[in-house]
Amino acid sequence: MELLGFSLPSYGWSTIFGSTISGVFLGSIYALVAVGLTLIYGVLHIINFAHGALLMLAMYAVYFLWNILGIDPYLAMLIVVPGGFAFGYGLQRFIIGKASHGKDEITLLVTLGVAIVIENMALFFFSATERSVRVPYDLDGIDLGVTYAVYPELAALVGSFLITLALWAFMTRTDTGKAIRAVSKERQGAQLVGINVDHIFAVTFGIGVACVAAAASLLVPTYAVHPQIGSLFVLIAFTVVVLGGMGSFVGALVGGFLIGVTEQLGRLYLGESLGVITISVIFIFVLLFRPTGLFGVKAG
Amino acid sequence: MSERARLSGWTIILLTLALLPLYLHSARWIDFLEMTLFVAVLGQGWNILGGYGGQYSFGNALLFGTGAYIQALLQFKFGISPWIAMWFAIAGVVAVGAMVGFLSFRYGLRGSYFALITLAFAEAFLVLSRSLKSITEGGSGVQLALNQDPAQAIATFQFNFAGPFLKEYGFYYTIFTILLVTYAITWWMERSRFGAQLVAVRENEDAALALGINTFKVKLGAICLSSAITASCGVYYVQKFLFIEPGIAFGPSKSVEALFAPIIGGLGTVVGPLLGSVFIHGVGEATKMTIGQALGGRPGVDLILFGTILILVLAFLPRGLVGLVEAVWKRLSGGRDA
Amino acid sequence: MLEVQGINKSFGGLHAVSDASLFVPAGKVVSLIGPNGAGKTTLFALISGFLRPDSGTVIFDGTDITGKAPHLICQMGLVRTFQVVKPFASLTVRENIAVGAHTRIADRKAALAKADGVALLVGMDAMLEQSAGDLTIAGRKRLELARALATEPKLLLLDEVMAGLNATEIAELVPVIRTIRDTGVTILLIEHVMQAVMSLSDYTYVLNQGVMIAEGEPKTVTSSPDVIEAYLGHGAAERLAKMEARDA
């Protein structure tokens, strides 16, 4: 990669289109990771630095369910999603909520502490070895002409839409969802009408972790599991959430696709290693010039 | 605690730090002390902006790494003396810090948003240092030539082949000197108008503005001071290890190390980062010595401990270990000297 | 000392302040009253630089300060307090006041000494070592005043320093404000406590729904029918007059 005065390589349309398509698939994975993060931000107004670590933990759970019990990663969702909810609920209710004394900046640090503990526990117990799940169908797929899409990629794409849709339905159609929205809009008011805010916070956090657990199931067939896998996604997930507008599900979905496509095109034009800089650059620009993101209403 | 009690406390601490290695006379323990003081300085760099100014950076690796790379590259590419390179390193890091501060504070980023943008800049520099091979040597890093001539030890700022005293204690007293200077600056800052205004900005930015404080300038000043201190850690690191690579320089571990010590020790206090660093490294070392055998030298134990201590301190000691020490002191002195 | 001319500010479609003007002569205490939501605090924010007016000018001490940054306006000698007090909670009372003093004094020791003097003036000399976070509401209001005073202002904008205080505390604070005026500081205050408005101010402005509806001597203004209606609703002045007639 030359530095200054380099000229952009020129590609045919099919190459560009192919990169865009693979960007969409990559983006669906980013959206999957980001949707739980944006939910937590929208309600608790905290940036959950432990999100990546929780993703990693869920991926290990999926891996071991397959490795030890032979459960298919997609089927494992039935176990890790409720498990993720319970874990997230407990984590928020008994650790993060208690330790942060209701102060946003302390919460930030507590989630960072949680992330460090989880990541290093994984390192301690599971070592840095990469572990991957090979499902029998992981190389089968559909030829899209410009690119070949394997079933795990298609599953992630469909999954990202379904999870966003399910969250949206939950938030608008159920009583718990309505209570969550009430808390996110008017914390004190919700308390006054008898909503248990601590419980709602924990439920929200639980749902956020459940989302990340679902994402883990969809990721494991394509990504090897190791203790650092979470931190690989976490900064991207922050970017997606900020770009989409903190707290917006649609924003997370659209933001995910935008980032995925940008990254792939960045790799195509700037090279494998420098290509990812596009993510940091977008992140910095959005934070500075449009902190409310594309679909956000109000900055926190 | 009265000013006199503080001064006596500092005299004891600094005398201990000055004499302890001579007494211990063990390479292992001196390494341990060097690491502890290194993190204490790194932590003070974070503490200036985070502890006193209330702006929590999650990307101080940006400052550390930039300093380390300038120090390494000026020697590696241009053969510039390390003693001259260090000033370029400090100035370069201050420029980078000022740029990040200018953008963040001009556009009013606070709290989580400031944390995120510092993280983003560190990440951007990580990618750049890996990709721009023609400048940074890419992912393999920069390895400086080892000086084997004892006569050149001081000129090359390398003590591996120096005389017996420098060989054993050179880097310890280097980091000790850096600590002395940076802590003296912090001590002075705490007792200056700038320090008072910085704390006012942390406590309430609107009130600070209303009272005539140029909050933008004060925060910018703090990030510059923070940068200079953190840069000195980068310089020290390169001279000690003669090596730097993207992950060490700009990876998240230095950003995290920088905030552990001051938060655990006590935010916005001069002694906090030192106390925090001594505590976490002490606990880490004690763990290794007691149950290290049983753990079989597996990685991750240190950080599990540090992370747990961080959460516990946040939960139970809002003012960190300093708060605890002051409470004990108050009780011992019968509440006379609060 | 202060001249506000035809100032306007709207948020979205809402006119918070419409074409408001007021004049504060040097050495006087002028009050600004009006019902809740009248735009008084917005007007203060416009004068002190926290908000930029859509149109209109603010002239302080002969200089146009419209749209200048708050810290510059403070350095010129115009300082405001906040209705919702904003103490530097983890600092002591002395350190809080010293922050204000530092606006004019670079030296730390001198600023702390100045803080002691100001504390004495507002009757906080016994609380110097107390943490600001531990103060009562009355204490915090006083601290807000003391901090502002320590910046050595020519003009002091007080936003409801009496709100939330009991009768005794109000009675204690009124002479403090009078003393401040006697030292040569001009004062513009927003106040709901009528007792304070009447006994302190030389001149009064009434703001209602962003518009200045009356001005004059406090006594005359507060008995004007427009003002009573603004506070108590349409037709109130008439009913009040009838009641008074019946009582007499």
C-alpha cells in the first residue's frame, strides 16, 4: 500500500457489486451485534462496554453446546437466548446497577470492568486458542452471480431482520415493552406510576444480552471463537449504534448495512489492512458532526 | 488531612521509593517496582484530564503509542539522539492530544461521547500504524539497535551494557525521576488557579462558565498536560524495551491500564494513581506468589483481579483508596485533623 | 449599566421572549417578576450569553455584548446565578467561592483569602470548611450568591435566590443583598417572593408569556390590573377590586 499520491484502483461493476453484496452480509452481522447495544443505550442511557465480552461468552456457550452435546448452533439459540436473558438480568440487577450508584460515567467504568473480567476469565479457562464449529452445510449456498452466498451468511441476514422485527413488536405490543418505553422516556414519571425501574433496567439489559446471544448463534458457523472476538466487534457495534442513532432499532439495522458495505468497499479500494480505517473515520465524523445519528432524536 | 501531614507523607513515600531498590538489590523486584511506577505515571496522565477534569478518556493508548512511535522512529530512521527525540515525542503527542481535545470540546462531546471518540482515535491510529508500512514499519513493529558499548550507555539512553550501577538501577531511577517531575507538576496544578478551574469544570460546567472560566481552554490545557505526561511513558517504554509495535502502542491495554490506577487509588488526587498502582500490582504479585503454582502460570489472572478490584472500588469506595486512608487517618487522629 | 433592546428568542415555534426591553441604572436594584414560564430565566440566559438572541441587542456598561460567550461577559463584570443551584458539590464552601475569586485573582492563596472575605459578607463564614454537597437549600442559595460576588461584578443577575427558603431565611438574606448593593454592585433579580421584591427593588419589570407587560415602581406595578391578571388569570383584577370594595 503506497501512501501519498496513490491512485485508486479501478474495478469493474461486478467486482464493486460483489463487494457491496458481501458488505450487506457483513453488515447484517454488525446489525445483529448492535441491536442489543442500542436497546440498552436507549433505555439505560449507558454505553455497555461489556457488550463485546458478552457476545464472546455467548459464542463460547454455542461452541460448547455443539462440541460437547452436539447441538446445532442454530438450535442452540433456544438455550443461549433465555440463558443470555437471565445472565444479563442478573448482571445489571446485582452488579452493574448496584455498583454504579445511578451515575452514568460510573456505569461506563463498571461495564468496562465487567468486560475485562469476562474477557480474561475466558482467556484463563479457555486459553487463546481459536475454536471453530464446522456445520455440515457451512459451504453450501446460493450463487448470486456476482458472489456466492453461503447459508450461514443468508441466515445472519434473515436473522438480523427477524430479530429487529421481533424487538420492535415486543416493544410496541407487550406490556413489558410499553413499560420499558415509558422508563426510557420518563424515568421519574415511570417510577411515580409504580413501575419498578430497577427491574425494567435489568429486563432491558437482559433482552440486550439475549439479542447478543442470538447474534452469537448466527455468528459461530462463520467466525472462530476466541477471547478477543468480542473486542473485534465492539468498536464496530458502537459505530453502528452511533451512526444509526443511539436507541433506534431501524438505525442499528441500516447503520449495520452501511458500515458493512463501507468496510468492504474500503477494503477493496484501500487494501485489506487500511480498509477498516473507514469505520473509525465514520465513527469520528458522526460523533463530531451528527451525534444524534441518522435516526436519533436526542443526544444523551 | 493538613498540608503538613501531606508533605510528611510524601517525604516518606518518596524516600522509600528512592532507597527501596538499593535495599532490595534484586532484578526481579526492581522490575516489579519499575512496572509499578510506570503505571503510576501513566495513571497520572489519565488522572489530570479524567480525575481532575472529569473527562474520561478510553483511548489514552493514542497518546502513549504516538509518543513511543515518535521516540522509536526518530532513532530508527534518522539516527536522532534519544535525548533529542524525546522532546519531539512530547511535542508530537501534545499536538495529537490538542487536536483530539480541540475537536471533542469544540463540538461539546461529554461523558460517554468523549470516551467513545478517544477510543475511536486510538483505534484509527492502531489501523494506521499497521497499514502505513513506509512510515511505521507496519505490524512487525520497530526494533532499535542494541548498544553494546558501555561508554555510549548514557548517550544512547540504553543501560543494558552500562556500568554495574546504571545496568541495575538506570531504568528504575529514570522512571522514578519521571514520576517525581510529573507528580510535582500535578501537585503544583492542584494548588493553582488552573487546577481550581479544572475541578470546577468537572463539578459543573455551566456554573464554571458563568463564573468567567473559559471551559474550552481549561479542558484543552488539561488534555495537553495529560498528553505530555503520557508521552513520557511512551519514551520510557521504548528506551527500556527498544521495541514498539502497533498492538502494544495503540491497543486497548494501555488505555485500560491508564485508568485502573487513578480510579482505584482515588480520582483527582495527586497520590491516587501511585497508591492505585502499588495496590493492584502488589495484589497481582501476591497472587502469583501464593497461588501462582496452582494456576499453572495461565494468562489473564492479573486482569481478572484488576477488573474485580475496579468494580469493587466503584461500588464501595467512591473516593478510592485515598478516601479509605483519609477516613482511617481521621479516626486515628480523633477527628481533629480532617 | 444594562440596556436590553427589543430582544427576541424562540424555540421551535414557541416565542420564549418577544421584543423585550429593559434598563437597569447603575447602583440600583431592579427586579423582574412574572408568572412561571413567562421567560424570565430565558431572558437571563440571553443577557448572560448562555443563549444567543434571534434579534435585539444587549448593552452592558456601554459595550454591546450580544451573543458574547458567558465567560467573557462574566470577565467584563456581569455575572449570573442559577435558579436551579449548581454548586461544585465535592468542594468546600471556601473552594467554591475561590473559583469565583480566581476570575480576577491568579494567586491561589489570595483567592482563598478573598473567599473568606466574601463568605463573611454573605454570612457563610462559619461554613467555610463544609462540603458544598452537604449544604441545605438555604446554604446553597447563599453559596450561589457568594460565588458570583467573588467575581467582583458590576452587575449581579440573581435568579430566584429566595425560592425554597423559609420566612426566617428570607429575612436574613434581604439585608445581605442590600449590603451588596451598598458596596456599589448593581443588581437585577428575578423573584417570586413579593416581600423581597417590594423591600429590595427600586424598579420592577413584569414579563408575561415573553412580553414585557408593565414596569414602574414596585408598589404601582404590583397593583396594576394587567399584572394581577397575568398572575391570577383573566377577570381576577375585577374580582379583587370588588372584594376590596366589599371589605371597605
